[in-house]
Amino acid sequence: MLYENVCIEAVSHILPTEIVTTEALERWLEPVYTRLKLPPGRLELMTGIRERRLWPRGTRVGEQSIHTARKAIQESGVPAEKIGCLIHGSVCRDYLEPATACGVHAGAGLPSTCQIFDLSNACLGLLSGVLQVANMIELGQIEAGLVVGTEDSRSLLETTVAHLNSDLTLTRQSIKPQFASLTIGSSSAAFVLTHRAISRTGLRLLGGEVLANTQFCHLCRSDEEVRSGDSMNTDSETLLNEGVDTARRLFPVFLSRLGWTRDAIAHYFCHQVGKAHQKLLYQTLELDEAKNFGTLEYTGNTGSAALPTSLSVGLEQGICKAGENLALLGIGSGINSVMLGLAMTKDWKAG
């Protein structure tokens, strides 16, 4: 996929204010830690996650996505009436029907001519949404589009803690598939994309590549009842290895598509699972880890919002300069990988 006419006009995020440190989380887990003789500090040591955040109890993800959508539209400077497509792309959603995007559309004040739908693709939902909107812009169907999503980890985190403390059959071995649930955090993020002709930022989406490796779709599954999402079983080690191998296969194709070398990329923004995953990914792809920008240590794994949140923070902090290329390297359970290339034609200024 290559694009000539697509720019990213805003990348916005909102983080919850309630912070749960990993140290506090392990205190919640004291019953199972004591019974299985698990050493305190092991969770942060294994994952590199110091803390994660939670939305207020009772928050609906659609409500938060409205705030993030409004923030992104304001920062983009694009009139709401120009938004021709809205995609809600997070794992979390409000109902089986209608689409969560419907409530966000109403709350964000978007026009009735705007196409709206939810898109589900695990931790790649927002990036997959970016591709859909980019295709519509490139085809001349719309001038601008909005992709937004909110991940809420509270229910999964609290349910996992309660289960681990109460299930006396758990052993040091059988508890492993539950630990990935303890890395999950909450965040909300959004992209506004426009046609190049009306862009003020000049942050071009050059193109990207995708790869599906679905023989491993069983490695990370949430509760069978899609409405609850209150439990998740993950073969973390196999998922890590196969996910990184999927990225290994896709990365050279991605570079070839954009005509890039590794040296041409100034900054990488990746989906964030844990420090072991990050280390293996950069070793396998032979990348300079110093070029990575992440927020894992204070947000945890925020699903589809993880990569966009890091990109938003990086742009806010001014780490990306005119003339630089940025690579978005997404890996999601399924297993799928999406890699996108951006070009900074000018210093970032949104809002």
C-alpha cells in the first residue's frame, strides 16, 4: 500500500488519572503470592511496567472516546462537518449493538453524511482503522476521517486478581497464562487524517504493509462471552516468539515497499507488551533500540491505544523533526502485523 494524498492531522490521547502501581497490584495479590511463594517485585522485573491507569468505575468507553474525538478534532483544526468517516477501533466497546461509533458520532457532533462503524482487530484496531480511512481519502471518497478508541482495563484487572486469589488449584505453572492480564492498562487515543490538499501538519502517511499469521489465533483469547471480556488466557511465551517472527517476516517487505533502509528511520513506535517483547523484537529486526519511543513503564499494555498513545506523546514532546521518517510497528493477537511509514515534512504543530 502506497499513498500520495494522505496526511495525519492530529494524534491525540487521554490517560486516566487513577494510577495503580505494580507494587500496589502485588499487594492486592498477597494471598496467591504467599501461597505459591512468589517473590514481590517479579511482575515489574518481568514486564518493565511500573504502573498502569484505570478509568473511573462505571465509565463507558464510548463516553471517553467522545472526549478524545473532540480533542483530536480541535487539535487538527479540521471542521467537524468535513469528517466523512468515523471508525471506533478499540477492543473494548459499549454494546454488541449498536456500534459504539454511533454514540461517539452523536457526542462528537459529526455530520449525518459521515460513515460510521466499529472495527475490531485486537491491538491493531486503530491502525487498521487508519488504513481504512486512508484508502477512502486516497480514492477521493472523503476529505477527512477520524479513528478513535478507548481501552478500559479495570474489569479485566480486578476479575483476574479475584480469580488468582481465590482459585486454590493454581500452581506456579498453571498461573502463567493469567499474568498477561496483569499488564493491561487503560488509555484513549485518536487519529484525524486528511487529504494532503488541506493538511496543515504535512505529516504524510506514505504507506505500509500487513501480514496475517492466523494459525496462532488461539494464543491469546478473551472470555467467550464478548459482552463481558472479564477474563483472558494468554500463552505469553509462544505469542511473544510467534508475534516477533511475524514481524521479522513482514519488516523487509515493509522496507522494500517504502524504499527505506533501517538507517532511513529516525523513530520507531511499537505496540507495547513488555520489555522482553521489546528487546526480542529489536534484536530480531536488527534495529537500534535507542530509536524506540514508548510509554510502557507508566501505561502498561493499553491494547489498540498503546502505539497511538506513544506516538501522540512523542509528537507532543517534540522528538520528531522535519525531514525524519517514522515507523509504526504493530503486532496484535491473531496473529496480525501492520507496519506504517510516516514522513515529517515539517516540524509538528497541531492544535
